[in-house]
Amino acid sequence: MKKTTSPETQTGRHLESVGTNPADAVETDAVARAVARRAALRDRHAQNLTRLMDQRSDLRGVNSLADFVDDAVRWTA
């Protein structure tokens, strides 16, 4: 049988500290900003949906996803 792992892989010695590259830091910042922007947008949509469902009770049952999000926000409040 062919051996597929080396002793370095098994002991973890292959994990060495690597210097940071400025391009990697810029990419990491861009990813962090995108994640923060997406979280803010998700929160804003959930807030607006909850407000709409409070104002328009006739919309309950029209869209099951909207009902689910509204209920989920209420349970976490």
C-alpha cells in the first residue's frame, strides 16, 4: 500500500509562520468590509420586513419566507 502522508504532515511541523503580504491584507480588508456590508443589509431588511408585517397584518400568510423571518425576529427580540 502506498503511503500518502509524510511525517511532517502527521506531526504538524509543516505549519510554519509566514509573513503577511500587503496584497493579502488588502484582500482581507475587502472581504471583511463585504461581510459587514452584507450583515448590515440583512439586518436592515429584517427590520423593514418586521415593520411592514406590523403595519399590514393582511400580508401574513402571503409569503411563507416573510412569515418565517418575521417570527424569527420576534423570537430573538
